[in-house]
Amino acid sequence: MLADMVEDVLERLAFLRFEPQRALIIGDWTGELAQALALRGANVTAADPADGFNEEEPHPSSGFDFIASLGTLDTVNDLPGALIHLRNALAPGGLMIASFSGAGSLPVLRDAMLAADGDRPAPRVHPQVDVRAGGQLLQRAGFGDPVVDSRTLSASFRTLDTLVADLRAQGMSNALVRYGPTLTRAAVKRAQDAFHAAGEDGRTTERFEILTLSGWRR
């Protein structure tokens, strides 16, 4: 997913013919986007919440003509506030592009968890943003010429355990402070059966929606 986000950001910049001179890249632990921009002559600052960078606080520096936030904003507590901080860190005429997991993600996993919990569903997935809400958030944060779009990525898995392991490896597991009770063995079996039933030929396809918000500081 992160590789797709990096590629998408570079395509958008090429389409806009926008060549950043001072950029802030948040969440790209691969370093690929920062490297690509640096090769084009940009002065790049890289930051990651995993290293203590807090998107819900004012940024320690400002004046960036480009900011990219990749795969992080879906887990903040105050998304409007985080977007305002991003806007404030831009120089006039600066561009922000933020991509993260959207509300259409993981429908099969959601159904499997509902099957596991039965009549008493528990919070298993943190709340996520859809396209309509994304547009409202950009306007609320004061971005000019806001654009919101989404795209889907699909991946197939042989087992529910493999999907969950991949989500954990990408830091996409449950981020709620108060999450549901631990599943019993019987509940896990119900989830696994539901996941298997949603597939065919021994593989189940899961969908990930990537929501992208972009806007300018006027």
C-alpha cells in the first residue's frame, strides 16, 4: 500500500508540473519518496509517528512548499486538527497530499469479525473516513482547491491469519485504546470459517481503499 501511495504522489506532482523545493514527508518509512524528491533537487525533511512525530501538534517548522502524509492520518484522534497543522506548516502556495486507508477498506475482515462476535459485536476496527467526509475536512481546515478521491487495491490471502499478520506488519492493526475482548477459540474459528467462505479456490480477496486528500495553502 505504501508503495502505491508513493507512486501516486509522484504521478500527481508530475501531472501538476509541481517541483517542490522544500518538502516534508510523513510516514514513508521506505524513504523512496524522499529520495525521489531529493534527486529532483528538493530539500527534504522526513518524519514518522513511529519515531515520535506527532501530527496532532503544531509542526516544529514551517514554510514547506510541499507536504506528503502517507498512511498515518486514519489513526489520529483529531483529524481536523492534524489537517490544520499540516496547512499551517505550508508556505503560501504550498501543496499538501495526504493518503491513508479509507472507509471502504477490509470489508471481508469486518464481516468475519461480526461473525466471530455474534450477537454482541465489539469494536475491532477503528473509525475511518469516506470521500464525502474527506472533502468536508479539507474545507474545514482551510485548504484551497480541495480535491478528494479514492482508489482500491485488492490482495488475496489463503488464510485469515495471513491477512492479520500482514496488517500488523504494516502497522494497520486495531489502533483503538479501548478495543474488544480477546476472541475465544470458538470465535476465532467462526471468523476463519467466514473468511474462507468469502473466497474461492482456497483464496479470499480483500479490498483496501486508499483515500487521498489534496489542497493548497492560499
